Amino acid sequence: MAKVSKQKNIYEIINERIFVLLEKGEIPWQKPWISGDPANFITKKPYRGINPFILISSGFSCPYWVSFKQAKGKGGKIKKGEKGFPVVFWKWIEMDGQDNRENSR
């Protein structure tokens, strides 16, 4: 029998976050954004995809974010009990115009 993982996938985490905001009476996509576009503090790269929505709706006023590893690498510390936010990794896949599918007969 296969072992079933109890860990939530990223879709469940994001949906849960949206539902919590809606239950509080906040409509996340209508919120008046004040903080600016979320970006990585170390690399200065702005977040893309679903990530700006997730990070902006977190309620923090500062638009800059770091990973635990980045903070530790710069000599920073994370307060005990703090929790992280999920960030979804994605990138554009550029196709060269060729059909890359295998031919099946």
C-alpha cells in the first residue's frame, strides 16, 4: 500500500490563505496596495507569477523579502516562532518552434 503524504501542496496553501482573507472580510485583489511591489531584498529582483499576490496580501508594509538562508548568509537572525511564506518557483520555458513531442505509432 502506498504511503499517503499529509503535507499540503502549494495549491492548498495558497487557496487556504485566500479563504482566510475572505473570511476576514478582505477581498485580497481589491485591497489598496501601499507597500509597493514585492522584491527579494538581496537580489532586488521583483517576484513574479502568483508570488506578488501572496506576499502583498500577507499584511506586511515592507515589500522586501529574504529566504532563511539569505538572512543567515548576511549575518541576520530570524525571531523565534516566526513563520515563512510559500513562494512558488516558476520560469518561462521558451520553445524553439520545433515540436518536441515524441512521435507515437
